[in-house]
Amino acid sequence: MDERRGRLTRDGIRIHEASDYEGMRVAGRVAAEILDEMGPHVFPGQTTGELDRIITEMIQARGVVSATIGYKGYQHASCISVNHVVCHGIPGDKVLKDGDILNVDVTVIVDGWYGDTSRMYVAGTPNRKAERLIQVTHDALMLGIEAARPGATFGDIGAAIQSHVEANRMSVVRDFCGHGLGRVFHAPPNVLHYGRPGTGPRLEEGMFFTIEPMVNLGRPETKVLSDDWTAVTRDKSLSAQFEHSVGITSEGAEIFTTSSKGLFYPALP
């Protein structure tokens, strides 16, 4: 695959060709379908390791490739982040309890194109604070996507997300961000989920990237554990995240990872 198709902006952001959108649609659809099927497998007593095993089998059954197995030494087909884990949670022996909330993040490679998405699930019944956190995080993502259109800036996206989150007395994580993708997993730009309107590079038709806000009930600070992957809230407050892969069109943002079954939110069993 030629990773260099299209041109680069002065900020190093690749502008893809019109024919590239179909590759992203297919990859995004496969990733979304996998997460669509995960709901019934999330319940109290389930382990995060078993969830990852199921995801691995789903990927293999579709004849596609996991982007995360082998990525910088990572050995799982998903990241599963429970409660106060912000992102990059490693699947393992952890047993889900009633009321636990979890983000499941999956990236697949289909014919060289990367489909990257994540969404929230609940084991059993969430408490009201957790439910509200999930709602605010989802709505912040969608407001960010709404702000993504030609001529707008990446600061407009961040500001739309930040203003909604902070109006609900929650905080946006600063330590992690969205990213460009396409025929590569990670590329410019860094898509911040906070910022000032009118700042940062301008969006152009042909840009592909993820928007994936992480929102905390408490303060925004995080720390990475000794495994060098798992990021948690410093104050141990709950955290939530939703992620879509999008492409800028002449009219706005096309979401490549939409759930055909309407399960992106709420993704409950």
C-alpha cells in the first residue's frame, strides 16, 4: 500500500483523495460491527480478558487484522478501560462488578485502511453519576464532530467539547488526544479535546482523523501505571470516552465508524 497518496498540508496533515473514503468506510464499518456485537458479553462476573478473546475471534472470523496486536509490544486486540482507567487498559483477569463502566477500544486494518473506534458499556446497572458521565461524554464527542467542517479549525473542535464538558462540571483529559489516520494508525494532526475557537490548523476536505474525548467526573490529571500503558485518573474519579473516525467532506464530517444498528450510544446489553 502506498501511504503517501494525496498531499500534505504545511502542518503535515495528509489530504486524502476522493477514492480513499470508501476504504475508510469499510474499515470503520468492520470496527463498528465488532463493538455492536459486544454488548451481550458485558455483564457482572465477566473478565476483561474474556472480552478481548471474543474480540480477537471476531476479528479473525472477518479475515481482517488487529492494529493493536504487536503495536509497540502490545499483545491484545482491544484496550478495555474500567471505571477510573482513562485509556489503554490492558485486558486480563479483572472481573467486572455490577455498575462498572468500561470503554472498549478496537482498531482493525482492512485492505490497508485503519478503522478505529471506542464506546462505553456498563456491567449491570450504572449509578446516576456514571450514567450522566457517559451521556455528557457522548454528547461532547458529537458536538466536536458537528464543529468539524471545512474552514473551521481544530481549536473549534476542542472548544466545542471543552465548553460542553465544563458546563456540566466535569473535566476534559489533556494528556491524550485524537489523531490522524488512514493507511497508518497514527499521524498528524493531534486532535485536542480542549482549546480556543479559531486556533490551530484549518480543516480541509480530505483530512481523516479520530475525535475521542476522555472526560473525568473529577479533575483532569492522569498518570500512567508501571505497565507503561494503563492511564488512570489521579484522583481515582470515574472516566469515560467515546471515539469515532471521521473524514472531512465538502459539507462537514463523515463518520466512518457509525453503528448500523444504532448501538454506539447507549451500548448496553
